Amino acid sequence: MTLATARKRSVKPSPRAGGPGRPVDHGAWFLVLPALIPILVLSVGPLLYGIALAFTDAQSGRTEPTQWIGTLNFQDLLHDTLFWESFRIGLVWAVGVTVPQFVLALGLALLLNEELRLRWLARALAIIPWAMPEVVVGIMWRLVYNPDAGILNETIRDLGLGDGRDWLSGLATALPAVIVVGIWAGMPQTTVALLAGLQNTPRELHEAAAMDGAGAWRRFRTVTWPALKPVALAITALNFIWNFNSFALVYVLTSGGPGGRTRLPMLFAYEEAFRYGQFGYAAAMGCVMVAVISVILAVHLVGRLRGGEDA
């Protein structure tokens, strides 16, 4: 028996090195609990309660006890044309905000990634809308859209393009006007995410491509975009979910009007619950929205996993 063989036989695997004999470190759970408890109490708990509430006839102001009614709320929801119209508006809003938001944020991120004078100031100014609460953003843009003294109509009058219009009260202009606000308010976080992805791209790759004679568009297509694609897919999926679930911004701007033209699904559920007192029915709407968002997330994650396998 050689010395090396003897050493291998004399070394016993340590339980801490892993394997079946490794002891469970129960102390690690105490480190996780401070973050886990708020999630369970503030997210998982209300979600489960809302799902259970969707199968009841819970209403405000009633003296009778709440009854279990099974899937009756969901059956009524299938025939509720107003809800499905709000669902369509929500999809139009989410796509109409997410796509231009990404395109504009990508252009801004590419600009801020260049060696510009006072680049630090431009980056600071670009994230100002992100620091503003949605309620403040809504109030500010209501002043911009004001039909009498708003800066938009004043500019139109000064340029001789007309007398302006009531942007938030017009049936044809309310949703586009709100979409513009959503794009402006959501650009900063998209820009920051894309800018971080751009800064992680090695400059040596761009220099090598430039030495090979590649132009700006070819360098973007062959070097920048492949490195930026994972970040772009992730932030786009998150933006779509955030926009679809929007509430405060649209509520402050239009409260769902005029004539329901900007009534997003979240606004519709809010009105059913707190204006008409139909808590069970509103909870069923929430369950449908959670299901839709879960499907979108599942499709996104499957696409990401397949993309990783292909790579």
C-alpha cells in the first residue's frame, strides 16, 4: 500500500463538507425569518384571504353572515361585459406604455452610456420622475393637461395650432394622454436597468468590432444587444406586469373616466369593492388578474429557460 493510498483511506469525510451526513443548520432559519415573516404576513396571507373571499358573497353593510357560494362570482364575471372591456383597456394601456417606454429608455440609456460632458448631471436628471410618488406625478400632469391654464394648451395657442382641448375628459384623447404620462413616469427605472446592462458589456468587444469595420448599427446588433437581451427581457416583463396592475396614477388623472375609457381592471375591482361594497365579486376579479399575471410570468420564465439552454 502506497503512502498516497494510506492517506486517502485515513481521511474521513467531514459532516460539514456536505453529503448525507451533513447536519441541518437550524440557526440559518432564524436569519431568514426577519425577511420571511413580512412576506408571509403582508403578501401571502392577504393573497390567500382574497382567494378565499372570491368564493363568498361578502358585501359591506349586510347583517347576515357571509356565505360560501362556490364559483358563482366567477360565473357572473364571465358574463360581465364591463369587466372584460376594462380588461381590454388594461391590455391596451400595458402594451401602449411598455413598448414605447422600452424604446425610449433604450435610446436614453445608450446616450447616457457615452462619454459626455456633465454625464453625471444628465443621469441624475433622468431618474427624477422615479423619485416622485405616483400621486404627485398625477397631480402635476393634471396641471399640464388643464384645459384653461395648462402648459400644453397654452403652447398650442402660442404656436397658433388651435385653442387646445380638454385632454383628460375627451373620449378620444383620455387614454392616449394617460399613456403618455405612464411612459414618462416609468422610463427612469427602465433606463437605469438598461444602463447597468450596457456598462457590463466589455468595451473590448466594441473596439474589436470597430477595428473589423463594423458600423454603429452592426456593433449594436452583434455586440450590445446579445449582452443586453437578458436584462431587456426581464425589465420588459416586469414593466408589463407593473403597468397592467397600475392604479394610483390613472386614478388621480381620470378616476377611470370619461365613460370608462381609462377604467383599468384594478380600478374596476376597486370600485366594485369600495364604492359598491361587493367584496366577494371584487376578490374574484383580483383572482382573474393574478391568474393572468401568473401565466405571463410562466411564459416569460419558460422562454428565459429555453433561451439559456439554447445558449
